[in-house]
Amino acid sequence: MPVIDSKPGALARSDWWRDAVIYQIYPRSFADSDGDGVGDLPGAIARLDHLRDLGVDAVWLSPFYPSPQYDAGYDVADYCAVDPLFGTLADADRLINEAHARGLRILVDLVPNHTSDEHVWFRAAIAAAEGTPERARYLFREGRGPGGDAPPNNWLSVFGGPAWTRITRPDGTPGQWYLHLFDPHQPDLDWTNPEVHEEFRRVLRFWLDRGVDGFRVDVSHGMRKAPGLPDWDASPNGLVQENAAGQRPPMWDQDEVHEIIREWHELLATYGEDRILCAEAWVAPPERLALYVRPDEMQQAFNFEYLKAPWNAAHLRSIITESSSAMAAVGAPPTWVLSNHDVVRHVSRLGLPDGVSGDGGIGVGDVQPDRELGLRRGRAATLQVLALPGVAYVYQGEEFGLPEHTELPDDVRQDPTYARSGGVERGRDGCRVPIAWEAHLPTYGFSSGGRSWLPQPTDWAPYAADAQRGVPDSTYEMYRSALALRREHALGGGTIEHLDGYTDDVVAFRNGAVTVVTTVGDTAAALPAGARVLLASGPLDGDKVPADTTVWFIS
Ligand code: NOJ
Ligand code: MG
């Protein structure tokens, strides 16, 4: 495809997705224009200049489609419309156009593993009889045991409890069970059914025709299940891999998902080489993840192994090497992700004591992160990933060093994991709290109505955009400088060489002209004589790089 020089930024290149920085907007918590306390598309449009100034290449928006919001919009009732909570289809069109006008690409979220139970298909399925085409779009099965009273198999839902719910027939008698790997309000589709394929081709075209540049594909690794839906004893959470006997869980990472992905690749290609798919696939090892980004499949896959890694130099080095080479083997860029709407924000995660992962969320009474340590390590991790070749994802608020809300009262929690796990897991609300824009306004400028769907902490003024813009050492200015230098030195498209000569708890590599050193742990490192420092995640002590610091320099 020809390069169009007249367009700014990422819009100029069809292979923009190989080295892009992509910013995740979680619409309900980004900016609220109508004052109802929930962020919306007009709110996002009004803040697009912030993203242009930050220097990102693209934006990924979590779902804004009509939904009863049992899972914050990942329960989609209509894939080709906008929920009035977030605005109108005209607002979505305007957002796409306004982003493009600023040189920003737009990715939207595709949720193909399950629909909402309010989707017309599911309503028709429960109104129809067993064995009808309406039922065949989902995974309905007879129960086991006397009266079919036990679920069809022993699978557990990711959010806790059984992965099956029994329906009641119109005459009041108990009927079949349906599969939901997530909440009962999220019935799984049957991807062996050609009608499901056809419907999602229609959905892809609908958004591609409106000008979107691609899709982040929810639960990419779950769309196909092993025939016969055999029992499986292990927990459904975390990174999926083979067990000791060499078996993969029957609900995840089945080879047949790749047939669906190849079909979509072909469809996107008819729109041009610049339209992309990014896999949300919690699979390991990297060689298995790389299958999702073979040349005729998706363009990117989130690298959750890096996100899950402890703050340990040997560990980080090996993940960097292994994920880069697994992706290179199939010609795809690696991706680097530190935070998103499903995990504890990295500046808080990295402030937890050794051995405390924070998986499942943090709440009142739990071990609290050390905020200062977490921010120091979080900034160091950020400068490490932004210097790596490949694609970097940035989650809204991380550019201000925003911490997790770790003391949300349990009675305001909305993530279904909290209730379904019986409170064992606090859930993901702490990373979804609306972000701060203006330090001195109610809701820190998030909502024009001074309301917020989750309460914000009272000490977030220092994390507001206007408290950090133009302040030299602020996290915002660190991100902005990093993105500018990343572009100037073409780091995203570079190659790295790990450097010897540092102690074991240092990660050091060269990417083109730039050397990157991270002190992971207590030992300081020395800069070589004559090093010209471009950027550092924290203050340097003469030529010493103190603990938990990343520095970029030219030598
Ligand atoms: C992954 C999404 O990121 C998460 O928020 C959601 O709960 C599940 N998929 C189910 O759609
Ligand atoms: Mg609103």
C-alpha cells in the first residue's frame, strides 16, 4: 500500500501497528460530558487533544454498545449501535473523524465469545424450544443426573461459581442449561454455527465502513470449545497453558479459534493493510501466543506474561527475550502492556510487598501498596517498555502515575467478580475509578455534573492532568518526553541487544543509538563515562543510577 505523506502521525503508514503506542480509553471512566457521572463519547471527544499532545498513535475504546452493563459493557446487547449511556452513533462517527483529524487511529472492542442475555438472539433462544435454530447459536445442553438437575459438566466461570445456568421453560418447568464462561448474563456463542460467523462478519463490516482502524478482540482464546465439552478440574483463571499431562483446558486456546481469526484477517484485508486485530488471549508460553499473530491471522496480541512478571531482573530479561523472539519467528511485533481495566494498576501492583500479587484486587483491610515505591518502580517499568521495539499499550490515567483505588468500600463495588466469588475477590473496580483532569474541580473535572459512578479518593489532586502539565518531573511530562524520544530515535521499530557488564539485578539493552538501563532492586548502577542522558524515570545521583530507576542515554 502506498504511503500517504499528507496525513499526520500514524495515519501516514499502513504498517503503523508494528511500532505504535496505543492508548486505552475506558469510556465510562474517562470523561463525562452530560453530568450523569458516567463517562461518554462526547466527553472523550473533548479530551482528544490531550492524547494528541501526549503523542500516542492510536486509541482503543472499551465497549460503548447497548448493554445492560452487568460486566461494564462486555455484555453486548447490540453490536451495531451505541448505548445512550455513552451517546449516539453520530457521536461514535464524530469520535472516529475527530481522532483521525488529529492523526490518531481508532480501535474498537469486539466481544465475540459471548453476547448479553438481552441480545435479541438470546431472547429468541430462551423463547424457542430445545433443538431449534434459535438455541443453536448458543451452547445449550441437557443437565446431568436425575431430572437433569446437575450442570452438563464441571466447568467454572471466570467470575466464580459454575459456568452453567439452567433456564425455565415458558410453562414453568426446568429446561436446558446454557454455558457462560463469564457472568450468567453473558451466554457463550456456539462458533461451530455458520450463522454466528456471518453475523460477526456483518459487525466487522459495520464498524470498518464507519472508518475504524481495527479491533481489540475480547477473549480471543475462548471462542471454540473442545467437542463434547469434557470435564476439566482446574481453575479457569490466569494464563492458560498445558497441564503436566500435556493437555490444554477444553474451554481455552483450542486450535479451531484460528479458523475464525483467518476468516477475519481476509475480511479486514479487503479494507486495506492498515486495518488490524489485536488478540486478548491469556495464553502461555509465548510460542503459543505467537500462533494468534501468524501472517494470516491477527496483527498484535497482548503480552500478559510481561504484565504478570514480578519485579525481578532475570525474569524481565527472559520475558523480553522470549516474547520478542517468539513474535519475530512469525513476523509480528511484540506488545508491552503494564495496566488495563482488568488488573491492578502497575504503580500499585509494583508497590506491594514481595509475594503479594494483588491478583483479584485490593480493598480495605488488605495489604496496601507502598505508594512511593510503587510509583518509582512503575515509572521505571514504563520507561523500560517504552524503549522496547514493538507496540506499547497505555491505560488511561497511567500517564499521570495514577494509583489503584485500594480502599473502595465493598458496598460500592460493581464488578461481578466481587459478588460471584462471595467477596473472596475484591474485583476490578479499583483500576476503573474515573480519572482526574483538573485538581480543583469536583470529581477532579471528570464530570460536568460533579458525579462519579465510583467514588474517587480524596487525595488525587496531584494526579490531575492540570497539576502535571508543564511540570518538568511529573509523570505526565515523563511520558510525553518518552513518546517524543521514542519517535525521534525510532525505538518502536528498532532491535535490541542485551548488554553485559552490569550486575544481575540490572536490565540493560541497546536499541539503536539509545542505551536503556533499569536497576531492578537495591543496587545502583554506574553510567559509563561521557554518557549523555536523554531521560530518567527518577533523579540520578551524579553518574549513579539509583535503585528502581530506568535511564535512557547515548554513549
Ligand atoms: C476481558 C475483558 O477485558 C474483561 O473486562 C471482561 O470482563 C471479560 N473479557 C469478559 O468479556
Ligand atoms: Mg455521561
